[in-house]
Amino acid sequence: MAKSLPQEKIVLVLQGGGALGSYQAGAFDALAQAGQQPHWVAGISIGAINCALIAGNPPGKRAKNLRKFWERVSARTAMLPYVPGFLARGIYNDASAASVSLSGVPGFFKPRVPPAAMMPQGTVGASSYYDTAPLYETLTELVDFDYLNSDDVRLSVGAVNVETGNMRWFDSAHETITPEHIMASGALPPGFPAVEIDGQFYWDGGLVSNTPLQYVLDEALGEDDLCVFQVDLFNATGQLPTSVWTTEARLKDIRFSSRTRFNTDMMHRMHKTREAARRLYDKLPKALKEDPDVRALVTGTTDPRVTIVHLIYRQKSYERQSKDYEFSRSTMQEHWNCGMLDVVTSLGHASWTGRHTLHDHVKVFDLTKEHH
């Protein structure tokens, strides 16, 4: 199994996707077992929560506290069996999701009493259906924020300013991260309330972009070589829906996949353009080389090497539009196992083990399609 090169920074990039986030936890578990501990984690929504659990614990406690979190949020259905079969399983999952809508998720969120619709406009709780105070308690218990801010692992999370509509990145390399920053990244309206940070209110970053990949690539440009594990919870490609149930699920896939492929394709094109600009620069006469406009087009002598490994959750045939808020223990464990299997498959693939022999500065792999 080929590991990362010594000069590479390992980066874990985690999408938002609610209950599907246990796939990311399983992926991290397998990566950690393979010795691929990250130098930098970046997340949106549930990805931000998983990132906080990773960055906010020493290596030996990361997978353990991820497991504690996901067992806590799935505790309500821990002892409930389901009848085998795709149809029965689909009904079980929808019933589990309906239970979440009515009673919330332990350690995560609970319904407001009285309901938001019955509260006077402008009062606390009037703008969201659920109270996320349980998440604050869970984060302060399972995440050591002093350790998180100690620079052992860089953490970046995205949220949207409610009033300006602009994306804001909170980054431990530039500021102190608190539980509020993590909660802001996952404050998906109208279910969850906006979170106040320094007098501004923020919602879930997935409203603007459900992946931090572009932020990571922009921030890291010109620095160390990168090995990026992009863990996506929504698959941009899929089949034509055949019912309203599958239409809703497909809609979520398209909306929240956030054009990850577009980002990697754009990076390929930018790299090729910069290489061409450098070659052209070398052919210019000395007088033109000193022109400020010319020098502005040429950045450095070479680009860092970037490897991006796509790990994409591909939904089961019995999963429907409720897949991102279906928190049953059985489904959580299945997602976790899928994340582990996809990492093992990717790291054992010939394309991965031989990747250091390739001369391309940008390498993009999706090595689980055939397996699925």
C-alpha cells in the first residue's frame, strides 16, 4: 500500500449531508488505521462536526470519539430490528426518519416546545423548528477545543452570513475556533437556528457550497504538495428517477454534490494554463519579462503536486429522500462500513499504489466506481 510522500500534506475534505456523515467517520477510521492521519481537515455542516471531532482530539482518541458521537445520535433506534428485504427496509428507514422529525436526535437537536409556528415573531426559537442546544453539549464533551486550536491539525469550516448571503470561512490558522463556529456551519434553516458569531448570524455553509475543496485549493496554492481525500455524501451522477420518492433523492444529490468534478476539472485547466504561461515567459525577450503584467501571469517556477482521491457515498436502492435525516443505528453502521470499505478499496487499488510514478502535477482518482 503506497503511503503519502514525506513532503505531502494530507487533507481531509468533508461535505455536508446529515445522517450520511457516518460514511465520513468510517472513511476516517480506515484512513487512520492505514496511517493516513490528516494535517488539515475542512468541512461543511455534518462534515464540520466530524472535522471538529478529528482536529479536537489526539490521534488515539479521534476514531473513538467519532464512534461515541455517531452511536449517541443513533441511540434511539439501537435495539430496533428491521425486516429483511428492500421494500421493508425502505419503509423502516422512512419510519426512522419520521421519528427524527417528531422527536429529534439525541445529543444533536430536539423539537421546540411550543413549536416555532406558535411563537411570537422575533422571539428566541421563532425562526427554527428545532433547538440545537444538545449539540453544543455534545461538542464541548467530545471535542477538546484547546487542543483543536493548538495547531496540531488545521481546521476550516464554512458558514453563510444570513444578511449578506456571503460564504465565510472560519480557519484555525487565522482565528480561535469555538463550538459556535462548528454549529454555524451546520445551522441548516428552517430546521436549525442561525448562530451568532461576533455580532453576525450564520447558517449552514451548504447553502452556498457543500464542499470546502475550492477553499482548500485556493489557500494551499503555491505551498506544499497535497494529498486530498474528498469525502462526498451526495453523488453527482445517478439514474433517471422513476417515482416522486426517487425524484426527491436525486434532487438532493444534484443540489448538494456542489459540482466537485467541476472544481477538479477547473484545477486541471488552471494548471495547464500556468504551465503554458511559464513556457511562454521563458521565450520572451528580457525587456518584456520585466513587464509587470507579464510577471503577474507567472507565479513561481512550478505548481505543487496535488492528488485528489474521491470517496463518494453511493446510496442503496432502498434509500429515499429521507437518507440525510435517517439516523437509525443499523443505517449508521452500514454507512460507517461503506466508508471503511471504500478507503480500503482505494488505497489498495493499483492506480493509487502506483501514483507516485506519474508525472502529472494534478492527479484525480475515483477508484470505487467499479466496486459499487
